[in-house]
Amino acid sequence: MKAIVCTKYGPPEVLQLKEVEKPTPKDNEVLVKIYATTVNRTDCAILRAEPFITRFVTGIFKPNKPILGTEFAGKIEAVGKNVTSYEIGDKVFGFDDSGSGSHAQYMTISEDKALTTIPRNITYEQAAASTEGAHYAYNFIKKVNLKSEQKVLVNGATGAIGSAAVQFLKYFGVNVTAVCSTKNIELVKSLGAEKVTCPH
């Protein structure tokens, strides 16, 4: 299979398109044929090993996982013998901030990781692009003891994390004031912000 391979840290120029062995799912894993993936802030941080402390997770001198990629959407082509949650042919998407290896034609992932089926009205591209911002927004929000009708300010409400945060906060019954550029006022209101303000 084809994959984008990273054998050392650095700028995008260190990446190489290579033919590598197609992975085989372990007993608790599924094999996903990738139809859509992204290049996001997490991928860029892993590629450049910034901040430096990330090397203690991703590899001190070079990436532990040479195929980068965190967000993905695709179709299950094979399942391990112990997999019970998914079947061949299921359309799935997910995100693994430690690296999923999704910058390739195929990847494997454990069925109990951040993986779920794609809703019927969502494309592969939409699904792949929806997870990183939602992951970080939700993890920030769940650290706070939110109460219904509280007031929260979301700065940068049209970024991946900010737009997801507005929607989660609306779901939890919080009154959201969002900060965005003038051209995005209607978009942010459609996500659920009660008030929108624009920096000058």
C-alpha cells in the first residue's frame, strides 16, 4: 500500500511517499481502508516534535510511528477474531491523538479506541474533519463543572476547537458569547451562540 512516511522530525519536506506493507489486524483490531484523512495541528506537532516534551511520547530521536495521521474515515475491510462491535463493510471514522497511521491507504485500530460508525447523512470527508476539534473541545469542557444557563465566552469560535466548543456548550444548556470575524457572524449564530462579538 502507499503511505506517507516520516523517518525523522522536521518540516513537511521530510515526508516521503512510499510503498509499505499493508497492516494485518490483531485479534481486537479492525482494518480500515482510508477514504479521507486530514493534516491537523496534532499531526504538525508530531511531525516537528514541538513542543520538545512531546518526544517522550512520540519518540526521542525519531517518530515511533513512521506513518503519521490522527483523523480518519473509511470502510472496514477485515476484523480480528475477537471483534464484536464492527463488521466488514461498516463505514467508520475516528481520531487518535497519539497517532493512528491514517496517512496511508489502510490502517488498523483497536475496536475499543476512538472509533465509531459514520452517520448516514455524513460524507467521509465531513466525518474525517470533524473529530480533532471536537476531541479537544470536549476534553476542555468536561474539566469544568458547567451548569445550565451559565455564561461562557468562546474566543476563536470558527476554529476547529472553537466551533465544536460552541456546539457542545449549547448542548449543555450554556449561554454562549462567541468571538469571531465579521464575515462569520451568521455561521457562529447557526452553531448556537446567543451573542457574537467581533474584535476591532
